[in-house]
Amino acid sequence: MKILTLHVDYINFKPLKKALKTVGELSEKDKKEIKVGESLVVMIAVEKGDSVESSVGDLINNIKDISSQLKIKKVVLYPYAHLSSSLSNPDIAIEVLNKTEKLLSKEFDVIKAPFGYYKEFELKVKGHPLSELSREIVSEKDKKVLIENFDEKIDEKTNALKAEEKIKSQWYIMTPDGKMQEVDKFDYKSHKNLKKFAFYEKSKSRKAVKEPAHIKTMKALELVDYEPASDSGNFRYYPKGRLIKSLIEEYVTKRVIDYGGMEVETPIMYNIQHPALSSYLQKFPARQYQIESDKKKFFLRFSACFGQFLMAKDAPLSYKNLPFRIYEMTRYSFRKEQSGELSGLRRLRSFTMPDVHALCSDLEQSMEEYKTRFDLCIDVLDKIGISLDDLELGIRFTKDFYNKNKKFVEYLVKRLGKPALVEMWNERAFYFVLKYEFNFVDSVDKAAALSTDQIDVENAERYGIKFKDKDNIKKYPLILHCSPSGAVERVIYALLEKAEINKSHSLPYWLCPTQLRIASISEKFNEKAISLAEEFNQRGVRTDVDDRNITLPKKISDSESEWIPYVVVIGEKEAASGKIALRTRNKKGIEILDKEELFNLLKKQQEDMPWKSLPLPKLLSKRPIFVG
């Protein structure tokens, strides 16, 4: 069964004619237009395999869950076949709807739209984060099949994913002074994005309802595009996009190595039957891609954990080696996200993830290391171009961990310097006791996690990873799981969304595919422009030349649409004087500089960030077009 719930100001509907010949005639009363005020509209598609016994209870539980969050008691049950292409027998669907209406009516004011009729309807959906939610209710038959087939094929929906769907969480906002308030009671007046993030997380719905701004932008700038010949959620990177991606990869890797991470490389596929791996699969909230080779079943990794943990298991470690920091930039990791959740670079199925683990001797060492990595994550994102002002912190922990380590949790939020969302679990369902993520809220009010770190209390024992302590006794370390930036694709997504939200339409200078464009007024000055471009390229400035036989205003306009940060115009006056007329993006007027002044200005913008050459031909007249 699939449902779509809408919190509406009103809904008006009127039956027109039968869509199914087998349904009964409506009474004169039921043929009239029905007008309902504020309510929860539940659009329902009963599917093949759904049974009345199991479906009604699950449907009612979902409605109660959502209505309790909205504090609403009026429900409209609306049959909506368009949610599925695998519909049940109409008799079963009618029985499900009728029984749901009867049982729900004990607690709610219920209005049921007629089944099997074409209807005209009008509604107005409220605009808050919980106003549009979609859910899938799995039949008991399907659940049984998943269990029966488990030994032969690990269900792509892991036990952790199932636990994540069922786990009961307590949600709070923690302020920098350590005080906690319930999410619904916090004053969000100065924290609008925190409110969006909090209700997005609380809803646990990842469905993409609207297209975020970055999708159109990534195509228009010729950075990234969908690959129709691949599986959904896999992308092609054009030269400019590949440059940006590679620079971020290089920068994050440098920062992790400077922090002490030892870079390794591990396989992208692993045997499903490996005892440690199959157990870990069920503890990790991710869906897997699975493949077969030589009559064995493998899964594509969704993190660097597998290879790094197997490597650590085979290393004879001493307490002197701890913290043991091991790192890989995974190209690629794979998660088989649901199709309705895929949305450009925000949520995709293959991604590049910097993954650095730290093996620690005990909780005390783990928490000190955690603090260091917390600062590392903040600084890495800030240098990339995403500051704390752009982010919201989600911090999650078990009640037991919080009660024993309140000061440590409070330290993290105090270090953040602004309120954070807290999710507290009564019991541990995952392999970690503490986890945080820095989240970016985008143009359509969806959130995506970037940097993250976890304190893992299970996997050392699961993998057989041990170290010798000072007394020569073998012990299991705790493991910290950190991605200092989050997936590289998501970093690009956040940068593009930020540029659209604040209307800057610009990227950080060090990531601009073209950092300086030289536009000649006419072909007469192309030679001078090319000579100047060659000099700047040799000195570490990605410089191209607009040598096309078009007007100067058109050249300037094109540079604007490409988000070029600096444009130099070369004409009669500039050629004679040796001076440079500089246009700076998002800044009015023209600056007259000499060559060294311009170079020093650009060098300051670059700072010590990674640099690579132009990804495309220097002359625009020779440049291919990838997106027509």
C-alpha cells in the first residue's frame, strides 16, 4: 500500500462518473460536492498482496502518527489509484477503506471519498515540512518473503533501516548553554533553517517533492548531468564539473593526511557470505547493490568501513599505535536509495566519500579524538566555502550515553555556538552510541548531511580487531567513523544551492573552472589577450580568452552566465597603456590595475587551496559545447 498525506487548509471534491462498473450507485447525498476545512487528507492506493487484516492496522497507525504530530483530528480518506501501477482487487481495497473508516472514526472525524469514481477536486496544501509526506506500507506476505529469503539473499533493506523506521525517538533542541527543549516548543524566531531541518528530520520522509535549484544550475553551467544509460542516481561529469570535484577531493585528502590519516585503497565489492560483513550489513542503515560472480554473491560497498576494518584486523596493533587513523577517498561508494528519494546531487546512488576511521583505546581517548575531528570538519567545510552559518547540527545518542556523558554532548553544542537538533533513543538500535551530522538546508527546504562522525561500540569485536594494552592484554578498541566533508557530490550540491539561495550565482574562487576571462574588444586584440592569458595560466590562474567574433556586451553577458569571477577587457586603450580594465562579479564598476596588482589580487583569493589547469581549451572559439 502506498499513501500520500497532505495537511490542507481545505479540500473540495465531487464524484462525476464511475471509473469501475462493479462499484455501486451513490446516493443523492453522496453525489453532491463535499467541502472539508483544515484536515489531513490521506490519498491511498491498496496494492496486490495487501491483506485487510494487516493493512488496516498499519494504515491507521501511520495516520495516527502523522495526525499526532500535526495535532489534527479531522481525516479525509481519499482513494487514489495513481500512486501505484500494481493495484489490488477492488473488493479488497473497498474493505480496507471501509474498515479503516469504521475504526478510525472512534477517535477522529473521518470523511471518506467514494471509491471507483472519477472525481474533480480542489485543495490547498499548507507549506510546512510535515504538510506533504509519502509512505509505503509493506504487506505481511511481503515481510514473510523477505524473512524466508534472508539466508539466500540479504534483503537490501537492512535490519538497521527497518529499526530506523520503527525506532521511537525523543526530539529536542539543545542550546549552547546545555538546556534542552522539546522540538515543538522551541522558539525558532532567529533560527528558521533549524526549524525546517528539525521538522524534516522528525518526519523521516526523504521523498523529493520539488526539484531543488542546483539541478538546473549544474546543467546550465555544464558541470554535471544525469547519465540515461546508467542506473538512476548515477551521473556524468563534464570537464568543468570534474575539475571542481577533483579539487575538493584533493583538498579534503590533504587535510585528513595533515590530521594524521594514513591513506589506503580498498576494493569496491565484498562477499555477502563473509561472516563479519553480512552481520555488519544488517547494522548499517543503507540499501545495497548486489552482483554475482563465479557463483558467489557480492555487494558494492557503501562506505570504506569494510576494507579498512579487514585491514585493521590483520594489523598487530599496540596501544602505542592508537589513535590508529586510516583513510580512503572512496571512488565510488554505492547506496541503492529509493527512486522517489533521488534528487540531483543531494541524494544519489553512487558517490565519492572521504572516510577516515580512528581506532581508540577507550571512551576517554575516543572523546578527545572526537573533539579534534569535530574542529576538523568545521574547518574543512569552512575553507571549501560552507560556513557554520550555512549549516544545522543534528546530534543523536542513546539516553544511557547522554546520562553518563552530558558534559561532552554539551561541549559539542557549545563549540557549535548555536542551537542544535537532538535525537535521543531510549535504546541502541545501531552500532554507535553517538553520531552527529552537519546538515545543509536547500532551496526546497530539504536537508542533506555533509560532515559526520560516530562512536562505534560494536564493530571491533565483530571484525576481530584487537590491540595490546600496557599490560600486554588484548582488547577491542572503539572506532570513530568520520567523513570530514561528507560526500563530495553533496558538497557541490550545497555550494550550488547556497549560490542560488543567496543570489550570488558564484562559486568560491579556488573552485571556479575559469578564474579569469580575457575578452578582446575585436579580433585585432586577440593576440594581446592570448599572450596575457598564457602568462596568467603559467602563474597559477585559470585564464581563458573570449576570442569569438561577437560583440563585447555579448562576451560580458556570457561570462556572467558562466559565473566567471573576474573579466579583463582588452581594447585600444588597454593595449597602448599596458593597464588592465577589470570587472569583478557582483561588484559594480571597472577597476584599472597593472598586471602585478591583478596577479596579487588573484593570488590572495587562491590562498593555499589546491589548483589545477584549465579543464577546457583556452580559446572559446575552440571550445566544445556539452549541453546544447
